Amino acid sequence: MQAGASFDQVLEGARAHEQARLRRYRRWWIAQQLAVIVVSGAILAACLPAMFGSEWDLQTWSLVASFFLGGWLGLLAMVGLVGTALLASAFALARIASVVRADDLDAFERTHRPWWVDAHR
């Protein structure tokens, strides 16, 4: 900061810096949730054809999933993976909607911070 900068200029600079940080936080939050949706989509794309298609119609990656998760235990594992992927996608979409609708991003960041971030807890 300049030696002759007024308090209002310093305060305005701090506010601009904080707003830029919160915009980066919003983008990072949305990117994390999109990554969850992409991984869930990949799980769905690998498991659903293996669960419902015939073995001759499957793509190579579905055949690999079917081979490793074959049998009744594998079917239960695939049902669990599909259910988890659907729930994770739904939660990720809800979290994206909540951060987009949030008016006070600073409060949103404080309430959604993981427990391991705060050392005083």
C-alpha cells in the first residue's frame, strides 16, 4: 500500500480483494460438484449397461465392470454403486444450486467449511 493512501482507499481495496476471493471460492465449489457429477456419470455409464444389457451388446469398459463384479454379489455391488452415484449427483446438483443462490458467500463459506479446517474445534 502507498504511504499516503487514505483509509477509504485501503478499505475499498480490501473489499475488492475479498469479493475476488469469494468469486474464486464459488467457482471452486462448483468445479468440485461438477467433478462429483462427472464421476457419478462415469459410474452410471459403466454399470447400467452391464446390469441391463446382454453380454454381447456391451462395450469393453462395461465388460470389464461385469467381469470384476460378476455374480450375485457383483450385482448387489453394482446396484449399490448406481444408487450411490444417483444420490451423489442429486446432492451435487443441490449444492451447486445452493451456492448459486447464496447472497452472502462469506456466511455460506463459513457454514459449509469442513470440520478439519477449523483448528479451534
